[in-house]
Amino acid sequence: MDARQDFALAFLSILFEGAPFILLGTLVSGLLDVYLPSGAMERLLPKNRVAAVLVSCLLGAIFPVCECAVVPVIRRLVKKGLPVSCGLGYMLAAPIVNPITALSTWKAFEGQSPLMMTGGRLALGYLIAVAVALIVLRLPVGMVLRPSMLAEPASSPDESPDESCCDHGCGCHGEAPDSSDGKLVAAFRSALKDFVDVGVWFSVGVALTALFNTGIAPGARWLDQVAQHPAGAPAALMGLAYVLSLCSTSDAFIAATLDRFSWGAKLAFLVFGPMLDVKLTFLYQSVLRKRFILALAAGLFVAIGTLSMLWQFWLTR
Amino acid sequence: MTPKLQRVLFSLAILSWSAALLYFHASGRIVKYLAPDFRPIALAGGLGLAVLGLFNLLTAGEKADHDHGPSELNPWLAFLLMVAPLGLSIAWTKDEYSFAALSRKGLFDSPAASGASALAATRPPLTREELEKGHRRTADGFYEFNLIEIFLATGDREQQGLLDGMKIATEGKLAPDPAGEGKRARLYRLFVTCCAADSRAIPIALDLGGLPAAEVAAGGWAKASGTLTFPHEGGLIQPVLKVERLEPTAPPAEESFLRN
């Protein structure tokens, strides 16, 4: 009975915390679906593909979203013609490289070198996102996106929204009046579908997180033992970040209390968590292929772990 | 399944999330789940979900400018995955953790082993006079301290020196200490960063001596008055309040400590 009560409290608290941000993301995605002309995002970015990646990883500074909200937005933007590499770069960078996360990290580490931690977090988050996006740039889209994402692509940037996002055989083109009422119904309907597509994975992810969260203590004791290990500490904190699935706007407040750990290990926690955790593993499945998610997880773990250790080495040399 | 029926089903799933958010807000139970800055966001989320769900429910049969195909998820499975964990959690929740979960969140750990020293390092140095001046004194001579002040003092040698032997009164929830053989208990509050899932217990040890704690139920709010000491126990410094009086008290408006 205790376990039920503990699971329920953890489940509801994470659900209540995250659901509004998913709603925000799906409403934005619904509006983008109906009102944003196909290819508009692509036209905003530089023509050079590498420069486009570099800029897209900074867009979180203008469009700040946390990791829960970014997935439905990216689903829609990629369908609207945003290059997959740019979409993925934005998806990984935006929860970190945004003013809200920067401010919360600064506040959390006040009195504990806030400039070093905030600057390190933003820089490493940006670097990793750019690196992943540049790799994706060289991959066939079919290796990255799940088939359902490929089934509803924008055929060309010049197509009208209706033509571009509805080659799925719904048979609705030209039938419904092109009225503001019709557009509004379409926007809400799109948001409904996106919310359920993301909400289902979120619900499963939150349930798993709640199970881990309420049984975290044996892991916490084990964490104490690895806190001073140069490679074990960042690896353990990345594992903890994965399990806890905290929001990027607030995870710094947890990291700041992990006083047994090095700055490098805390940095790994702060960069890895917003890019991959239990709930994101499920949310990503609404956009990405499972095999790609596995490769992404391994790559992020190795790259963030290695760079965090190097950063720690540079700080203490 | 027809697209209309699917839209109705999905709208109902969203409305169930909305109802949960709005109910917990209206009943005041939300304070047990979220930190204050997340509560208005949750209310806005509940209202937004209500609008989204109701709008789609009422327009489920209308034609739109362009409709997307049906969700790739089985609609019944999607509905079940969204509604069942929520419904079960609402049925199971008691708005608080069990002692088993609290022990995993540091209820029986020493503050010295759970980050008190790092947090204490951010506090300015004080003198005994300043401490006494900054705290109200009860009629029977106990200085009223917030529990977290005592917890943080464990990480600050200077504070310990000032507080050691001081007669203080503080409030928190009472938990029996399984290793205390009836002579020890814990007084604790939770520290919440964003939501209950990330909470940590902020405990101090109570030395009850021969004092019966039966008047305060386990998990109930209590005011403990006594002399504060900082003995070494198990190789760690532990704040221990040698209790002279333990009485039930009403919970404060905000039961948890918050990051602000």
C-alpha cells in the first residue's frame, strides 16, 4: 500500500508539472501547422547548411521551450519543411540554450561560481547540439525520422500549407471552406492529435520516472561511493539525470545540492538530462526511429561524459 | 474507428487531465504536489486543456480546412495509457509519502551527509546576540527556530558553537525513528524544488528521553521544545534536540521548504 501511495504522489506531481508545458508546445505546434507557410522556417535560416545548423541551435534564445514542449514543436516544424538536422539541433539545444534555463542555473549556483556553471552549461549544450546536427546533416532522413514522419512531409517550400501537410489521403483539400473558423478548428484538431501523441509517451515516461524516483535511495548510496571517481561520477550523474527526468528550467537546483560531486560531473548532469531522460526517450519515439534514439543516447553519453571530464581537468590543472 | 469517435475519445482523455489539474487546484491539494511558482502554471494548463478538450469535443463532427489522418496509436490504447495511470494515482494518493519513501529521501540520514554543509556555506556569519535578537522567545524561554536553520547549522562549525546548548522550539512533522528504540524520533519537513517528486527530507533528531510521544501521531505536526546539541554519532555530527516538551500543532500554510 505504501508503494502505491508513493508512486501516486510522484506520478501526479510530475504530471502536473509537465502537462502545461506539453500543452504549450502542442498549441504552438497546432498554430504552426495551420498558419505557418510551409518552408517558412527554412527561409529564415541561412542558405548554407552548416550555417543553418549553427543558427538553429541558437533559436532557443528567441523561442525558449523546455524539453517537454520542444518535441511537438519539432514534429510540426520538420513536417513543415525545417531540415531535420536543424530541427534536431534546435530540439537538443533549446532546453539548455535559452534565457530561462540560464537564469535558473545562475540562481541555483549563486555562491558556487554561477558564471562558470551557467557559461559551461550553455557552451557545452550548444556544442553537443551542433555536433549532433552536423552528423545528422550527413545521414539519410530515413535513418533518423520514423516512417510516420516521412509520410507527411512538406513536398516543397513553395507549396501552400494545405497542399504540403495533407498528402496523407485525407481527401479534405478543396472540400472545406478556407475560412478562419475552419482554420481554427484545424489548428485545435492538430493540437489535439499532437497532445495525445506526446501525452501518451509522457504518461508512460512519468509512470516509469515515478517508479524510479520513489526507489532512488539505494542508488543514492551507490552514488556517494562513485562521487570522487573521475569517470564514474559524471557517468553516475548522467544516469541519475536520465532517471529523474527533471525539467531543464529547474534541474540546476538539484545539481547545486550534489556537493560531493565535481563541477564536471554536475555539468554532465545539467547537459545530459535536458537532452535525454526517461520521458524524452518515450517522447522522441513520436519523431525519431528507435535505432537512431539508441545511437543518439550512446553518442550523447560518451561525448558529454568525455567533455565534462576534460572541463573538470582544465579547471583543476 | 471513425475519425469523429477518435476525436471524441481523445477529447475525453484531455478533459480527464484537465479535470485532475483543476480539481487539485480548486481543492487546495495542489500545494502538496507543486512549488508555488508552478501552481499558476498548472492552473493555466488545466484551463487550457479544458478549452482544447471542449472545443474538440464540440466540433468533433465539423469539417476543418484540413484534417490530418488518424493517430498512428490505437485510440483505445492511447486513451487507456493517458487515463488509467492518472485515475489509479488519484485513487491511491494520500497527498504524502510513506515513511519508507521518506527514508529514501533522507529522513534518517544525518544532515552532515546530505548537503547541509554546502548550503550552510552560503550563509553569512552570525553572533550569539544576533541569533537571539533575530528569533522570538517564548514565555518559557525557548527561542523559536525554523527547522531548516538547525539542519543547516550541522554544516557550519561556527553556528554549531553558537547554537549548542541553546533552548529552542521548532516545528515539523513527527516520524518514529526505527533505530531509536522508542527514545528517538525525527522532526522533519520536506524541501521542494519544483514538485513533490524532487523533494528531500530536512530532518533533525529528537531525543525524547522518557517523554511519551503518544500525543502526537506519527506523521502529525508537532512543536518540540528543548535543548539543542550537536553530538558525534556514527562518525557524523548530528543535530539532536533533547526534548522537554512535545505538543501537537497546526500545520503551517506552506508545509514544505521552498527554493525561494
